[in-house]
Amino acid sequence: MNVSRRNWLKSASLLGGVAMLTGGTGISKLSAEEVKKFNPRPFATPIRLGSNENPYGPSSSMREAMTAAFDNGCRYPWSYNSALQEMIAQKEGVPSDHVVLVAGSTEGLKITGITFAGRGEEIISGLPTFLSLMDYATVWGADINWVPLNQDMDYDLDEIEKRISPKTKLVFLCNPNNPTGKLLDKNKVMDFCQSACKKTVIFSDEAYYDYIEDPDYPSMIELVKKGENVIVSKTLSKVYGLAGIRMGYLVAKPELAKKLRERVVANTNIMAIEAGKAALKDEEFYKFSLAKNLECRKMIEATLDDLGFEYIPSQANFVFFNAKEDVSELAQKMLAKGVIIGRPFPPMNEWCRVSTGTVEEVAFFNQAFRELMA
């Protein structure tokens, strides 16, 4: 775990002062200096709260790094990868040969799907969850063994382990899960992965790991360090605000990392490499992103509480709530009010995922939703 992250989370107690919003109405304004440094997206309708994007960034330091790298834009990026790869390795506490750079973690998920599950082979996954790995694997002939979430909206780890067979080449976990935002019990998920990785490869999608409120919650990279058959994906798209720049990475033991690296298609680019290096150094932006996300998540939750809507306590940059109607229909109503919300996630078609945005965007969502429910 990032040491600076752990220390900050503990000392800040997850921004308890920020959480004390008066019913979601306390709106904090950014100073001119904050606007310059943190680059909030301009307020414009329809506001986009359907893709789990960070509404801030790239930060001024990331933008400066990309601009300075323009003169190298005529060159291929291969010889520039190593510095970022080493920074990530130090951050995660692994040797650099454990790190595979990819153009956003989605590419990492896709290449994993085709590397470890081909025609007639199987991937086991919970449902609903983030689908990129499974969708891509099915294009290449893999079968998906879907296991519904349990009554607590968690991955049913016991049932997943029961279903592992010689046909199973990969088990996919998204933790915190997208779209629920739910975090698995840290002891249960560690025990499961330690056991199941003896039978097949475990893939832990940790795109939202930075938002976890427990500063001691372990990444499954701890198992990678022990040489287990575990692959972890992380991204700079979320808390670092680089979704449009496309930078992510996989962490796995060298034998698995080599196989994955051979399947990389999009690769990185000069601007993404420099943005990534700057992002990992920009502690101020990192803390700011976490603080604003928490503030806006509390605003959404306060509105849902006030209106009596059930939601799942989130450990991510979105909230998943029971809309009490088909989300496709709700989406059209909200779009008419200038808000884009998340798509349906079968089979939970009446549950809506709404992303955090800027404070102004979330206040707009809250008002529009209240009007719609009046």
C-alpha cells in the first residue's frame, strides 16, 4: 500500500470535517488557485455522472509534464517506459519485472481475458460486475460461469470456489465492485484468493482501490509478492484524473507478467508516460481528489437518505441505489433534466449507479432528482 496514502487517511480520519455536510447542502467553492492546480471540468449540461470519471484533472503538474514531453512525440515510447515502470514498482513494493504498463486498465483486463481463457475454457465471475474482461474473452471463444451476488450484494466466494474445475482458467474479482461499490471483507477475500489461486489464476480488478476508507485494507498484490497465481490491475484513470490519457498497469509474478506483456496491443504513449510519472508524485492532487469525492458522495447519500431510497455504502466514486423503477426509464427522465446517469446492470435493472462529479454537478443532480421524485 502507498505509505503516504495510509498516513494521510489515518491523520485525516477520512476528512470527517468534510463529511459534516448539512443535509448535503453545504457546497464548498474552489479558490482561483485550486481551479488552476486541480482543473475542474467546466459545468455544462447534460452533466455526465454515468462513467465514474474524476471531474478533476489532469492537474497542473501533469499538464506541465505532458506539454514538456511534446518534443519527444516523434519518438516511439519503448525507451521511456522504464522510469514509470520503476516508479510503479516502488509504489507497489515489487520488482519492476512484475509490472506491465497498459493503455488504461481496460486494456489489461482484455489482454488477460484472451491470454488465460480460450475456446472451450472458462472464466468464473460474479454478476453484476465490470464486464470488459469477460466480454472480450467470449469473443475468443471462452465460456463465462456467472455466479450471482449473494444477499449481501457481495461476490459469493464460497460458491465461486465450489465451481472451480479443470476447465476454469481464471476467476475474476472486482473489489471494490463496479457497479455496487461494495468492498469484500478483507479476511475473507484474502483467504479465498490464497486458496483459489492454487487451482487457477485469480484476477483482482482494483481500479477503485484508492477510495477504500480502511487504510489497512490489503491489495492482492500482497499475494503476488509471495509468488502466487494472482494478477492485479490498477489504473490512473480514477483518483489521478487521467481517464482520457489512458494509463494503467498490471502487477503479477514474472512468469505471468511476461505472458501478459506479449499480448499488449495499444501500448503507452509519450504523453501518458510523463503524465503518469507526474501523477504519482502529485500528493496534493491525490488528496484533493479523495476529499472532493468523499464530499460529493456524502451529498448524494444525504439526498437518498432524505428521500428514502436504499443504497449500498460505497467505497468508490459512485453510489448504487435502488431507484424503484427500470433504470432505462429513469435515465430518460434524468436526461430530460440535464443529467446522464449510469446504464442498467442486469439482473439488477432497478438499481441505478450515479457517479460523483464536481460539487456543482452533484448539487444539480440532487435538485433534479428531488424534483423528479416530488
